[in-house]
Amino acid sequence: MPKKYSYMSQCGHPGCREAKVYKFNTIREQKEWGEGFGGLEWRCDRHHRMLDALSPAKRKVIIEGVVRTVEDSGYIVRHHEKVFDFGDSQISTVHGQGFTIYADDFPDGAILKLTAEISL
């Protein structure tokens, strides 16, 4: 069995003990991955997008994305692909427990409003 090279990142949020292990087939892959990461600290799911996290004090979150067509950026996006534009991110498919929504199914300007709420 070939040797694997691993790299462990701990969440950069103060006091968090969450960690993730990345595995690579070669030292070169590991090095290239580290260079592409740009020195940014990894954050766990709880601390990556803290404003979106539900808690006993914040029991409801609403996010909106607008459907728009994007030109080929040469990276991942296909030519003239439709995406949900959330301002800080763009994605062509949104899915969660019990639903999947494709931006291609809707006209430009349509607004996707996602609500998550927990009742105590």
C-alpha cells in the first residue's frame, strides 16, 4: 500500500479544538495544497460562517441569493452558467435536507430566500 502524507489543521477560532486531517498521495501535492491555501487559517463549520449559525440566542436565519448568468471565468464555471449569487459566494445548486434547487431552472433576477428556524 503506497504511503500517504497528511496534514492536520486546527480551527483558527480561539479556544476551538476542532481539527481536520487532509491526506495526499505525494509530498508535492501536500506542498501545492498549502501554497494554494494562501496562509489562511482553516475554520470548522461552527466558526467558518459564524453569522449564519443558529444558537439559543439566534434562532432564525434568512439568506437571499439572486439568480444571474455569469460568464466563463475559466475556473469551474461553465460558459454562461446560471448561479445563485449570495454576495460573498456563488453556487449553481443549493441543497439541504429534503430539497434541491438548480439556478438553471429560474430566470435571471429570481430571488431565492432560504430560512432556517429552530423552536425551543
